[in-house]
Amino acid sequence: MKLDTVSKYMEEAGIPGRDCYDLPDSDKRFPDGAHYRIEMSGVEGPKVLEALIDEKNKRNVPVHRLISLVGGGYLYDDEEIKYFAQMAADEDMEVIAVPGPRNGRDKGRQYTSSEGMRTGMQHRGSDELRNVIADIMRMYDLGIRGFMLVDRGLLWLVRKMQEQGNLPEDMAFKMSVWTGVSAAGGAKLMEDLGASSFNPIADLPLPMLASIRKVVDIPIDFYIWTFQSYGGTNRFYEANDVARLYSPCYFKFEPETSSTEGYAPWANIDHQIDLMRKKIKWAEFVINFIKENNPEIKLSDQGPSDLYIPKP
């Protein structure tokens, strides 16, 4: 079989037959016309959010979306979640909470093994699906409207429940990097299943990024910096190219030793606060770098109207 023939068949199916080595500019934008926005991960509870708000306002850095409560909403009481939601709403920031428990944090141990983790972070059994959906519904009742999922099957299920009127329609479902999207076919699947946005793996070169953007219209979440256990990828100096190729996209900053250590319920809160302030500083650097090198690339102002801002 000739490779050119395979490429032709892929193109007929709507998938680029090769990665986009010509690095074409994306002509897609957020509804406000912006190319990119800023996302902050690891906003683990009210005290970390207080520090984020203080630092972003000192530096005049817009933060559009928060990846928060990563261990699951059940680790926080009602008042903590309400206070968190109210602070985010007051600052016009979208909150994407991570419901749990889930693979790696439940009673199953295969995922925690070096070989077992290759199976991915899918939920185990209907009981676990039920628990996670219950966590989503509780957080929604307390004001949170955005959620990050790690399982494609769960995405299908919650979208089906919305169609049936059993879940509210005003929910955003972002798909985690742990779903392992690394090519255009997986990206198209995320969009077709109803994801609000998705996070491909962090180390894809620019031609692969461009081929993914070619087939989907929804926002794509991009790691500027990842935790060490995930490779420690640092792409500060590619930010202007990524915004140009990947628009509309969210830039996210998540340097840590590992997600397990950094976002565990027993993690050192002072460390989380200090790191969050540094993340804002690094976001400021990236924003200024893009302004200097590609001033035509637009960053959203704080609080664009299409965000799923909490309603506490």
C-alpha cells in the first residue's frame, strides 16, 4: 500500500493525511475574537484562590479559567465550595472542578503500578461512574458549572443525561490530558462526544499541533509547562507560535514534582500558595513575550461572556 494512498483515504475521512509541516495560521477564534486565554491548574481550595486573585490583580494578568479541587469535590465542605465559587464569580473566572474519586485514587491498585497505568485513567464500574456523577451534581448545586473528566465513556454518559434532561444544560466538560489525545483522530472524537475543550499530550511538535487544530473548532488546552513526572516540558518560547497555530487555545501552567504530590489533600498549603504566585508571574512573562514578538495575537480580557462562571 502506498503511503500517499493512505493519506488520500485519511483526507477523505476528514483527517489530515500528514502532519501540517507548513504550520498554517489558525483562522479560528474565541467568540470575543481572541487567540488565547490563561488557565491556572492546581487551585486547591479557597486559600490558594485568594493568593491567585491577589497576585493576578497586582500584576494585571487576566486569568480566565481555574482547574480546581483536583482530588474531588467530596474533599471540601459546602461552605468551602460556596466561598470558592463566589470568589471566582466576583473575579469573572470560570471554574473547572475535577470530580472524584477516580482511578488511582480509588480502591483499585492496577493503575498505580508501572504497567497498569498504561491502561489509562478510565473509571472502574458503574458504581464509580455513579459516585463521580454525584460529585458533579453536588458541586453544581453549590455553584460550580465546569468539570474536567478523565474518561471518554463518562463524557458520553453525561452528555446523554443532558439530552434526557437529567443533568443541567449549562455545564462545561473539559477533557483531561490523561485521555491521551495525541493526533487528529482522537481530537475529533473529543469534539464529536461533546467536549467543551480538551488537553492533548504536552510534547507534540508544532506540525502535529497544527494537524489537530485543522479538524476541530473547540478550544484546545496547551501546556506551557508540565510537572516533572509528566516530562517537565517547558515551551515558553513557543507560546507565540502555539497561539498562532492553535487558536483558540488556553495556555496552562502546571510545574510540580508530580500531580499526586502537588494536589494531594495533605499537600503543603504554603507551597501551593507560593507556586500559584509564581505561575501568575510566568503567565505574565508569556503574555509580554507574545506582545513583543506577535503583537497581532490577541489575549482575551478578563471575564469574556462565554465562560462558565460559577453561579453560587
